[in-house]
Amino acid sequence: MQWKHLVIFFSLLLFVVGCSDNDETESVSSEASEPFKLGLILVGPRDDNGWSQAHFEGASHAIEKVGGEMIVVDKVNPADSPNITVPQVVDDMIGQGAQLIIATSDDMKDGILEAAAAHPDVPMIHASGDSAWTDGKAYHSELPMLANIMGKMEYGKMIAGCAAALQSDTGRISYLGPLINDETRRLVSSTYLGAKHCWTEVAGKSASDLKFNVNWIGFWFNIPGVTLDPTVVANEFFASGTDVIVSGIDTTEAIVEAGKRASAGETVWAVPYDYEGSCSEAPSACLGVPYFNWGPSYLDAIESVSNGSFKATFQWLGPDWKDINDHDTSMIGFLKGDGLTSENSKELDKFTKALGDGSLNLWTGPLNYQDGSSFLGEGESATDLQIWYMPSLLEGMDGPAE
Amino acid sequence: MFVRNDLLFLGLGILVPVCASMLVFLFVDAPPLRATELFFEGAFGSSQRMGDTLMIWVPLLLASSALIITFSAGMWNIGIEGQIIAGAVAASFVAREFEASTPVVLTAMIVAGLIGGMIWGGLAGLLRVRGGVNEIFGGLGLNFVATGLVVYLIMGPWSRRGIASTGGTEPFRPQAWFPTLDGLRVSPLSVLLAIGVLILVLWFLSRTSYGLRLRATGKNPLAASRFGIRTDAYLLLSFLLAGGVAGLAGVTQAAAVYHRLVPSISGGYGFLAILIVLLAGFRGQWILPIALFFAAVSMASFQWQLQLGLHSSLGGVIQGILVLSVLLLSGYRAISYMRKPISEEGDA
Amino acid sequence: MSLQLRSITKTFGPIVANDSLSLTIESGEIHGLLGENGAGKSTLAKVLSGFVSPDSGTVELDDEQLKLSSPSAAVSSGIGILHQEPLVFLDFSAVDNMLVGSPRDGNHTKDLAEEHLLKICEQFNFSIDPLIPVQKLSVGERQQLEIARLLWLGARVLILDEPTTAISGSQRENLFQTIRSLAEAGMSVIFVSHKLEEIQEICSRVTVLRQGRIMGTKHLPCPTSDLIDLMFDRELEPQGRKSSDSLGSICLELCGQKVTTHFESGKVDMTFRTGEIVGLAGLEGAGQRDLLRSIAGLDDTVTEGVFFRSRDIGDDSYIHRMQYGFHYLPADRGREGLVDGLTITEHVALASPQRSIATDWKLSREESKKIIDKFSIKGTPESVPASLSGGNQQRLLLGLIPDNPTVLLMEHPTRGLDIESAAWVWKYLMSLTEEGTTILFSSSDFDELMTYCDRIFVFFEGAIIQELASVEATTERLGSLLGGVK
Ligand SMILES: Nc1ncnc2c1ncn2[C@@H]1O[C@H](COP(=O)(O)OP(=O)(O)OP(=O)(O)O)[C@@H](O)[C@H]1O
Ligand SMILES: [Mg+2]
């Protein structure tokens, strides 16, 4: 009996398809005079109190300024959305009239390259990528409209490391790392440099008493059964004597666990990451948060698309040293947390100021890699290329580098 | 032969989930009509979207084909996800290690995926017939092992240079990609493979003596053994075959969808396929439209998120409603049929 | 009180199982239902007890039309059915089984159920501990429990569909006594059976069905031949076993064979000749079944010292022994014999030795048509076991016996067959022995044993207590041997 019904089913289907095929052309031909449409692709949920939320709020802020609209698709990763790929999302966003697409994860690299190749004249940004860096190792000259934006979070991480070292009693600082790549190696190294400087130069303690240790969960956030569980890793850190965790992952497990332990009477703290508001998970256990402020750069990008000047540029933007927490100008900020003592807070301000006026450059030799080989010779300071493509961890850090 | 009651149930089977879905849309403040429109638009609105829907259809069909085999043998093959993964791992191995022309590499990948899945399925089967481990627990365990294996490979021996991320391996060489038509992401080859395998599986089960013995084993192992059937061997056979077919789903996922190995390569399609086969009442031909519908809901839920700003898990909710209402209906139907055992089973 | 059936019709596709049946059953009456296999007896019983709904027709009890839309509706309108092997929840206690399916009201509490059960036990001489798990009860006791349950739920009409096939002789006596006292108390009883002597013994009237129609109703006792005339349009030619001097060489030997579990006297020495028919008599569970299964080499038995044509086959499994031409026909056709959900054609294909990948379905279909013809199965090649009447399932099972078996091991080969078919089946089985088949079968039917066997072994509590040549066997002798009295 059933075959007959299958035939009916499929003919109905074809009918429906036939009818709806016309809609497609309509939605493509959106007018330029309409409000600006931005397509934002997030790797995690838009309310993760971390990386994805920072992008979401930055983009919302920018789009509000120009009075446009935003199409957001979040949780675009194979674990959460097995049947959605980045090129597919991009196609649909363009179909809906998006004039600028922002892909916001390192994990979307292959996907956004494929999408950019398929739509070479649609402006796109791969945040954290390097495909538009003419000097970079992965330059794609054939993609004229795929730009990159990234913040010089190295500064934020140095401040974070410094705060951790100033506050730590035990000298055991642990870094809750995501996955291992160039970006994460340079960020954890910056944290270490900041910590080492403040431990020895500011607090005047011996370098050998500082234990800096990193563990990687395997991805930007927890994927049950696939990554290590960051909650477990954080607790292991604390259990082994760590009193400050600096988080490098997209989500807030480190500060949440620190908060739990602090309210149980332990003297432990954490430094979350990415999103300005993430100290709110446990304010008194929070030493501060280095965060991205994507709003200004996204606003620039939107405006350049509107006036036709958008190009595949590579932007690696630092803080506005006049006020790193200025929402209209500074790409990178550091918001101090309630956990930081006022004394340490003052020291941290001094440290920040020194970074800003150029009197202190922590990327200065002599610096060795973890295996003892030389990274920077005496007095030599690192180039952007050297920092961006950090191949290993630094001497003095514990933990795998790849 | 169609009884009046059947039509009634078919009607209810469509009406009830549709109404329930409408209520859900109202509940989340979405316009139900627009959402319905988006369902069709999102899944079938253009050749590209249709292709994307088919891209989800393919693993669902393959996984369902695999499950029909084990269900026919009376087994709950919960280990299907692991078998998909094993197939993908084996295919990825070929894609990474062998450089040759596309037809050669793809053939080798398909064969490797088949074998990889068979090994994983065979393990569950062996645990069941030799070790006396219930296939549900064995399968669950093997799923964990498979995920562990794939994470180990991606983080370890197969990691990208200088990177340790569970994000996935380096993309395969283009020779190891299933070929596509211009402007479409779906590979016609994978669609043909899936439909071909389903037909082959249905033919095997219904027309061959091995299939017959396998079904007899599933329906009544005791009586089957009185017919001289080595039921253990047939249970094992069912797991081997199902594993192989599931492995093919892994091959298409790796070579036609992701073009690389990712930890969640099975995409949960194995579990979804269990629902599909249950809904289809083990009748093969119903798998085609039901799997298509599930694929369409997955596509549509993306549109609902994109265009109505609805939560991304809404598609799962709708699928759940569908399954629940159909199961409730068929439960009711079974009760009302118990009273008149008409020889309806014959039309399978 | 009287039960009135008015033109009940029930069809299954083209088959008219009940063709406009009208019948009145008085209160206090035990009414027999007779008819060949597939005549429609079980269907009628199912209609009355709410398991199937009729296409048309009404049922009235005391001039009140009943709604028999489900088994529970039927019971609450006063009609209950006792199945051959009552469906019960084995892990539950006896009272809990009474509560399952009872209406949830103040009249059906656990205490009341227990009280009722004890009362019934006293009344009818049952001995069921209310708290005993049902799996510890024998089939006969389960029937008693079910009767108690039906009475508790208010049944005034009791239907029994072949109730005596699975219980022992003494249990049968007990059952009959119960039925009689129920009838005396004013209940109506409908009693379905193929055993004419049972019908004669217990029923006051009998209705004969043939092909879904009523052929007539008789007051009992009446000449048995009258009943047979009504049941079949052909003459029955009585058939007996001819003298057994034509037996061949030794085919099967058991020496010091060990049979597991129930069979206590470990040692058996027996020989069976080619072409011999050997009957195994005994109460249910006395050991006949264990002997058959261990000769078959079935998995739950251990066998040693089994020689087939002088060859030690003790280590071979049943599947292996099938290759020597062994065939085992189980008593429980639903659980062990037939695969429900597979058609007759598929059963035929399963049983046939073809080993090519693609089954020759045309051939199997032809073959199944032949079997349907030969064994006059009421069904088509596409019928599944569930759509066959009990007797027709048994015929299918017999039809699946391979062509030239060497050793045929059967439990109750003609259980559920009408007498005509039983006679026909034995004619067929005897023709097999002429081709060299050795037959061992268990049976609870003395006539069958005495008519067809060359030898009879009588089992008592796990041991063979007597070997009889068929000429030595009489009903009285067998009866006392079954009770363990030599
Ligand atoms: N569920 C069913 N589907 C199709 N046909 C059926 C079904 N149940 C019974 N029949 C058919 O109805 C007819 C009457 O069957 P029924 O079981 O009433 O016979 P019966 O008199 O009890 O026979 P038996 O003595 O063999 O038990 C048979 O031909 C049988 O094949
Ligand atoms: Mg019957």
C-alpha cells in the first residue's frame, strides 16, 4: 500500500518546492537604501558571559549606532549544530541581505575561507584570523573582501598575569587554557611575562618561587565527552595548591569555581577572560578581567562597507592607552575586580601605565623557549610576526606547548 | 489494502504534531504561519537549500538502513554512533595516507569506512553473543570508546601542525572530497550511495535467505533455532552489516560534509535514526519521507533561528513532539488493533 | 438467565469465520462447541469475550444487549473467557493477578480479592495460596486462579476454549467438577473441544460449526457418529497401526544416557528401530519431554551415549543432528514452533535447505501452496501464524517436517486437531515410517497411543516405569501406570 502514498508525498513536496522557489529571488534583491544588515556568526551561545557575548554586544552596539539590523546565528560548531556549516550560514545571511558577515571564531577558519571564495565580493571579517595579513604565514591574496580584526589581548593578559602574581600568596598561578595554537600560546606567554615581572620586580620575590602552569581542555569551551571538563580542571588546579587561575577559555568555569571556593573560606581568586561583565559570576573572587571591546572596530567596518571603502585589511588593535576602558576607543580593556586589594590595584595601575607609555616592553630579551632554546637575545624585542606566530611556550612555564 | 482506520491514523499522525508545533510557536511568540512558511522555504526553498537538506538526509538514511538490520534481528543497536565514528576514522585514515586520483581514493575510503564500521559493530555483536553483554550497554560503552579514539587522534597523531585542538583535523586533500555539482554543497554521489544502500538493505532483508533467517531470529529466536538457524551467528551478522552501513554514514560525513575528521562527526544522526526507524514502524519505504522530514526540520530550525530569532534548540523540540505524538498514536492504535488482529503485518 | 447470540458475523478479509450465527444458551447449561479446525469456534469465543469485535450481530444477556467492546467490558457485562494457558503476570502473586485489570473501586481491593479467592478455593476445592507467585502454579492451578478472578469480576457466562489440552488428567477431573458446580449454581458455560468424549461427558447440549456456520445443535448424550456426521461431510475411515513385524534395523540407541534436570534415574538403555513408532505416556512433566529433547540434542539438555546408526552423536547439537535427518516438533507452537510475523511462504523457505543468497520465492510459494493443500490448512501462502486457527497452526508445523526425516521427535503431534485431521495426520506419519522414519512422540491421548504405537513407554516422576507393547496397552492399564501404580 505504502508506495502509492510515497508517490503522493513526493509530488506534494515537489509542488511545495516549485511554489516556494520564487521567494528566493525576492529576498536576495534587498535594497541598499534599507537599514544596514550585519550577519554575525558566533561559536558559542550569545550569552556565554565570555567570548561570544563580547562579540554579540560589540556588534549590537555598533549596529545600534548606525540604526541597522543584525542577523545572529550562535552555537555554530560541529558539536552543537552538526548540520550547520559556516558556508551554509553565510549563504543564508547573504540571501537575507546581509552586507557584512562577521565570523568570530578561530574554529571557523576553513569555513569562512570557503565562504569568502564562494562570495568574493561580499565584505566579511574573520575575527582572530590572519588571512589578510600580507606579511602573515597564511595570506590569501585571492580574497579581496575578507578582512581580519583582532585585539592585542597580549596587553590584557600581561595585566592579568601581573594581577595574579601580585595577589598570589603561594606563587602558584595556573592558566586554564583552551586548545593549543599560535594565538593561545602567545596569550598564555603574555600572561606569564606579566606575572613574572610583577612577581619579581614589583613584589620583589624570587623567580624560582613562581610556579606557572598551564593545562589545555582541548577546545574553546566545554564539549562533554570531547574536551576536558573545565570545571574539573579548575578544581584540580586549586586542589594542587594554585591560588589564582587565569582563564583563557570562552566561558566562565574558572571564576565560578573560584567563587565557590572563596565563599567556602579559601583564599583563591580567578581572572576570567573576554567579556567585561564576567566578574559578575563571583565579584569578590575576581581580580579583574581582560576583555575585548569589539564595538568600535565593528562600527568602523560597518561604516567602511557603507561608504564603499571596505578592504581586506588585517587589523591587530591595541588598547587606547589614554583610557583602556574607554568604550568608544579602546579595543582591549581591563576591568579590575573586587578581589584585588587596593594596594595591588595601585601597583597594577603603575604597571599598566608603564606598558602604555612604552617604558616597559615585556617582549624583550633575553627570553628562552620552554626547551631552553633562545627566543630573543639580550636586548632584542619581538616583532609582531614573532609574537603572532608564537611557536612554543617560554622558559619557566609548565605545560604542553602542542 | 487500506482500511478506513489507517487513513484516520495517517491524518491524525500528521495533524496532531502539526497542531502541537503550532502551539509551541505561539508559546515562544513566533508567528506560526510564517514559521511554517519558513519550514518549507528553509528546507526546500532553493536548489541549494534542498541540497543542504539532502546532505542531512544522507547520514539519516544510512544510519536508518543500518538500524533496520539490527532491529530486524531484534537488537537495539545503540552503538550506532560509535560505528559511524569508526567508519569516519577509517575513511579519514585513507584520506590522509593515500594519494591517488579521486575515484581510487573515494573507493578506498568507502571500503575502509565499511570495514571500520563493521569492526565496531562486530565488537558490540561479539560482546552480546560471546560475552553476554546486553547490546545496549555494550553499544553505549563502545560509543564512548569511539569518541575517545577520535579525540585522541585529533589531538594527537592527526593534529594540525602546531595545534592541539579538538576542533578537527586538517581538511583532506580535494581528491578525498565527494564530488559536488556546481553551486551545491551536497554530493550526488552520497545521495545515490544512501538510497542505493537502503534499497540493498531492504532487498537483503526481504528477498534473501540470509535476510529471512535474520528476521526469523529477531522475531522468535527460539523458534528460529528449531529451524536450524544459528541464531548467534545471525545476531553477529546483523551487527557486522549494520556496523558496515553505519560506517558508510561516517564516510559521507567525513568526505562529503566536513571534509575532515571532527569529534562529533556522527552528529547525533545515529540516535535520530533510531527514532526514524521506530516511527517508520520498521517499514523500509517509510524511512525515506520520515528521514527527509527530520532533515527538513533540522534545516528549518536554522531558519527559525536566523529569521525569527528563535532558539536554536527549537528544531529538537519539534522533532521531539513529532516522535511523541506518533508514538502515542501508534500506541493507541496498537491497543485498538489488539482487539482485531487483522493480518495487516503482511504488507511490510 | 439466558445468553442470546443474534446473527453474529465476523470476517477476516475473504474468510467468513462466523457466518450469521444465532444461538441461545440457557442458564445452568454447559454448552459444547464442536467443529473441524478453522470452523470458527475460537473466533466466536473471542467475539463473546470482547477480544474481537464482530462485523455485525448482537449479544444479549437476559434480554439486555451487551457492549462487548473490550475484554474488560465483556467481563463487566458478565462474560469471561478462560484461555488454554491463561495470560498472567508470572512474577505477581495470585491476588495481585486478580487485581490486575480489575476496576479501581472500593469493591476491588486487595483484601477483598484475597477473601474472595479463599472463599472460591474452599467452595471448589482449589488450593491456591493467595500470596504465591503465579509462576509456581501449574497450568491447571492458573486456570483455577483465572476462574476465581472471572467470578470475582462478576462473570455469569464462562467460555473455555480447549481448556484440557495443557493440563494433566487429574487436573482435568478437577476442572470438570468445577464447571459442573458452576453450572449448578446457574452459570452458563461454553466449552470448546475437539475431544468428543469430553463433550459427551460434560455437556448437556452441543452446537457443531462448519466453515463458520451452525450445522446443528444436539442434546447430549447422543451417538458420536451423529456428531461426526455434522462436523465432516466425509466418512471417517478408522485407521490403525498394522502389525509391526516389518521393522527395520536398529536406528537409534541410547545407552546410559544422561538427561539433565528433572530426569532422575540417570540411566536409560533403549533401542529404536527404523520405521518404529514409539509413544511416550505420562503426566505432564513426568520426563517424556526431557527424553525427546535430549535425543534431539536441544541446548538445554546434556546427552551422552546417543548412537544414531551406530555412530556416537552425543556431542552434536540439534542443528547438527538435523543434518542426520532428526526433526523435533515442539508442543508450544507459538513460542517454539512458529515465527509469528513470518508468512507461511517464509516458513517454508526457512525450513527448506536452499543456501543460495537470493531465495527462490516463487519456488517457496509453490511449495507452501502444496503444503497448504496437502495439510488442508485454512490460509494462504501469505497468512501469518496469528491469523491461523489453533489446529491450522499445528498443521503448518506438521507440514514443515522435512521430506524424509530419519528420527521424528514430537510432542503432542495432534494436539488441537479435529479428529478427522488427526486421523489424516497419522496416516501421513505412518507413511513416513514406511519410508524408514523412526517416530518418538509424547501424548496424553490414550487412544492415540494405543492406536498408532508399536511400543509405549510410561513415565512417572522422571523415570520410565513400564514398557508396553501396543497389544498389552489398555486404557485402564495406562491410567493406573500414569498414576505410578504398576
Ligand atoms: N486474526 C486473523 N486474521 C485472519 N484470519 C483469521 C484470524 N483469526 C482467525 N482467522 C481465520 O478464521 C477462521 C476461523 O478461525 P478459528 O480460530 O475461529 O477456528 P477454530 O474453530 O478455533 O479452529 P481450531 O480448532 O483449529 O482452533 C480460520 O480460517 C482462520 O484462519
Ligand atoms: Mg481454536
